[in-house]
Amino acid sequence: MKMLQYNTGMKRNCNNFKIKGVDNMRLKRGLLAGIALCCMPLMTACSAKDTIGILVGNNSEDTKKEEVTVDLNAANIDDSVEKPQITSEMGDPVTYDLHATADALTVEATVSEGTLSYQWYRNNVDSNGGGTAIDGATEATYTPPTTESGTIYYYVVVTNTVGDGVQLTASGTKCVTITEQEAAPEETGDTQEETTEEVASGSWQQTDGNWWYQNADGTYPTSCWQEIDGQWYVFDENGYIRTGWYQEGDKWYYFQENGAMAHDTDVDGYHLGSDGVMQ
């Protein structure tokens, strides 16, 4: 039978049937954070060398080691600037298996005037002083990696800036432990096994030039995969077959003019594996 081209659309997870280097800003923020942490009586003491280490991350295996000379008089802590108030801390310690998906760490901070900025740190001890600045972690949330086993303590320094003056507040620590046990594969809900239905019999139907499949019980598939006579098809939300290139998650497939999924072949210069996924 001859099929007509039908535009592909967004994936719907379903199994339905229907009845029809160090820049200036980072250096400044890190410097202020390091000085403030050293001055807080409730935090562990650190030396000027420690402070510089925080600025450049030179004690982190994840960052490039750099030597930077820091002018400790460059800080502009202003007592007239309101200190950020952290209204929501990160809670109890958590444990994940190796390569599991970790939940994001989040803090909430407020000020009545000024602009808030954030810098996350990791530490090998339970202290919100010292440690290593995490490159690029400058939002109110941060998702810790789970690629290596061990225990890391995370905290964030919140900076309030008003004009040239600043004030800093450090959050409490969050203990994150990664075990040596590998995480079990996650069920994503979009695999062919979970989103398809194999049928014993049925018939192809055509409406306004668009092909759809009527199952033996009179229903028809929508927004899902279905295997028919040994071939895989994807049906859109209206129940019509998809043709051409189709993306599902981070995977690309190609469906022929008759709607059947292409596999073990090359299309437009791209190779499709035995599972139909573009290599």
C-alpha cells in the first residue's frame, strides 16, 4: 500500500488506544566569599593561602590549577549592606548509588534591597568554610555529580551586592555520600517495551490521505509505538502514522513512506542501527 507523508511531531509518552581560566567577576566574588568565611567566628579558620585556594580552585581535581596573586584589600564588605537571609536550608544527609540521578541542592535567600548571587563549594570536611569553589555553579540550585564514590559536603555562599558594597552569608552544609554500588538502570517510561502494544490482527485504514491502523477490537493506537507484522510504527496523537525523521528523547529514528521504521541501513548519510536508532 502507498502511504502519504505526514509531518512528525513532539513525543508523547503514552500507550493509548481510542475509539475512533578565572574572570574578574568570579575572582571578586570568590575573594569576598573567602575573606568573609575566614572572618566568621562560627566557621573554621583559614589562612590567606586557603582563601586564594578557594578563589582559583587549585585544590580541586576537577578544575585547572592556576596561580593567582590576590589583593586582600580589594574586598569591599559594607556594613550598611543587608546580609542575605537564607530562609530554606538543604536538609538531612543523602546517599546515592554510583551513577544514580541525584536531586538538586537548593537554597532560598532573600534581601529587601540589592542583587543576590551564588557560589557553590565542595568540602572534604563538614564545614562551610574553606573547600573548593565549583566552576559554573552560580545559581540557587546545584545538582551534585554521582560519578565517584565517597562523601562530599556542599554549601553555597550567597552575596548581596548594592553598588560597590557587598555582604555575604554561607549556608549550612549538605552531606552527599556516593556508594560503590552501581545504580540499577532507570525506567524512563519511553522504551519500546513500555510504550508499545503487539497486536495479533487488524487492518490499515485511510482518512483524508492519512493512514492509521484499526486493531482487531476496533480501537486504534495513538501517541505510541506498535509492532505490526514484524515492523515497528509510531502513531501521532491523532492515530496517524509518522513518516520521515522522528526524535524521541535524545534518539533519532527514520520512518519510511509506508510508516515502517528503517533499520540496519543509511538514510541521508546517517547510519541506523538494528534498533533503528541513528548512530
